[in-house]
Amino acid sequence: MGETLPKSLILILAREFASKLDTATFITNAAGKLVYYNEPAEKILGRTFAEAGEMPAEEWPELFDVRYRDGRPMPLQQMPEGIALLERRAAHDSYRITGLDGRNHELAVTAFPVFARANEFVGTVIFFWEESAG
């Protein structure tokens, strides 16, 4: 029946939680596909989730032109969300992106893996916010 993973109750609850937050949040499934981001994230990413839709993690670095603070491209494996997805551990870092509307943003990002049970990885939750220049 295709390669789509079933929607986990945990991810459904995470989406409901994220929809109530004023902190930019996105949620991925275990395969790394972005399955939701909230309204505060839309303002930073430059497009509503309804317009952008689901997207695989491999596309994020190029799509959002993710860069280290010194301007070098940041690969997915070094991004906090990549670490949470690939290594199944929490991570935090700061980097620059260009939103889909062309606006640049300096972000602080915290990502963590989500498990339904000890060995049942279901996805990631990523919180991010704009850093003040200073």
C-alpha cells in the first residue's frame, strides 16, 4: 500500500500542541518528512503550511538556503533537526536561513526525537525562533 508511514497518535497530539504555541514549531515523521508547521513558523519560513505542504528533510538545506553563521552551507547532518532525525538525540544550534519569501533570518533551533515507546521512534519536534542581532 505504498511507503507512507501510518500517522502516529503521538504526532497527531504533537501537531495539536504545536498549533496552540506562539513558538515556531515543525514536526516530522520517522522518515524525516515535514508533516506540519504552525502559524509562527509560517511567518519565518515565508509560506503557509497549506501552500508549502509536506517535504522531505533532504530538501530543507537547499530550499531554505541553510547556512552556518559564517556563510558556509550547513548540511542536514549538522542541523539540529538532522541530528534529532538521524542520530535520535536532542540538539541545539544557531544558523541563517532564507525564507521562501526571500527574507533572511538568524535562528536559534532546538530539535528532539519523539518516541512512542522506548524503541519506537515516530518523528521529531523542532522549535525555532529569531535571534536578536547583538
